[in-house]
Amino acid sequence: MAERLALVLGGGGLAGIAWETGVLLGICDAAPEVGRALLDAEVVVGTSAGSAVGAQITGPTGLEELFERQQAAESAEIDPGVAIDDIAELFLAAMLTPGATKAEKLQKIGAVAAQTDTVSEAVRREVIAHRLPEHRWPERDLRLTAIDIASGELVAFDRSSGVELIDAVAASCAVPGAWPPVTIGARRYMDGGVASTVNMAVAADCETAVVLVPSGVDTPSPWGLSTADEIAEFGSALGIFADANALAAFGRNPLDPACRIPSARAGRAQGHREAARIATLLTR
């Protein structure tokens, strides 16, 4: 049986969406067969920003057009009015709760998310609807992560979950403190990236993974296990982390719509440089 390849797309705000789109296009520019292999991966896992990119690239819209959408001066994206540093402060008390399990800490963060004054769910859903050229689940194996704020459990939505694609992406992108938790049935969900930027366990049934991470390789994790270590523990996996040029393009706030254009361009340039490394992994 041939090895199953997972393309894992990590979280990182609007900068992450633009950068991942650019990286994929840059890989296709430099090595079309490598880019095609990634776009045709048997499993696509998306967390937060990666959920939007995963939904976009598994739909009918071409990568060039998706990149041009990131380059457009105008977009339907809105500024939440808070920065990542402000959001981190909201969670400090929850993270420092002595003796609490990870799920209990996530529950506390979920409670903060539910109590924070943000735009309405309807307004946020409309933004996500504009973000996605296609609103139907693809036939592909697309898995989008989110966290149940009541239980603190990670969930992975797919086309068999009975959840609309817009709602699954909105839940995965519901940054607590910036955007409202998303109501699906009787449950509410927040950003899957709060548990992990990449959630490698969701791709555990695959033998090989290429992981796009729109943050620096040395970015610390509040959970102890770094993203680099989580990827290394997967086994046959290659993590592509944002380089210095990309991090500079992201700016101080990756949730600011103004970061899209420079982040997409930095991603495309980095994709050119990373294509050979990915080719080496895929031809072992």
C-alpha cells in the first residue's frame, strides 16, 4: 500500500493565510510536480488560518487566483481591534492555574472567549463566507480542527460531520478574545490553534506529512511541547516554518488585514527556496 501524505496547514491569523497560500504557489513555481503532490495530498489538515487555506485549495479555485485574492487591496476581512499580545494577556490566568489539566485550562480559555465582547457570530460568519470561494465540502479528506469550549476537547470536522463548511472554518478560526465562539448545534467552538498550532495527531493515520507553520521555528508553546518537537515526534514529517523575511512581513499583529499582501509575497519567495527540501522528503 502506498504511503499516505498529509498536508498540514498551521494557524497564524490573516498573515498565516496569505503566507501559506504564497508558499504553496512558490513551491508550484519552482517545482510543479512537488507542488502538485502537496495539493493532491490524501489528507489535508487545517487549523485556524490553515482551515481557511485547506478549504480554499481543496475547492475548484486555482492557486494563482487564491494568491491574487490575497494581493487585492480591498477585502471583506475586518480588524478585530485587538492584537495577539492583548489576547495572550487574557489567557495568562487560565494558563497559570495550578494543577489544572490541559482540557481544564482550555475550558477556562473558552469561558474567557464566551465572555469577551466581539462582533456578532453573524457578522463573523459573513466574513468567513467571503473568505471561501466555495461553500461546499470537497470530496477530498479535509479535516478542520476546533475546540469545544465547554469540554476543552479538540474536534476535527470533516464532510461527514454534518457541519457546514463555513461554520467549520469559522469555528477553527474563532480566535478567543478576538472573535466569538461559533455555535454549532448545542455546542460552541473556538480556534483549534489554542490547543496546538498544527494538531499533528489529526493526521496520525498518514505516514508522511508536510507541515506549513506561519511562525518562527523557535516560537514557544504554552503547553511545553514546541511545534517543532510535535512535528519531529510525528516521524516522517517536514516542517516549513516562517523565515525571517516572512516574520518581518507579518508585522506585530498577524490579525491585521494590512499584513496580507507582504505576507503572501514573502511566502511565495520562501516557497521557491523550500521546494527542493520537500522534493527530498517525498522521493525517499
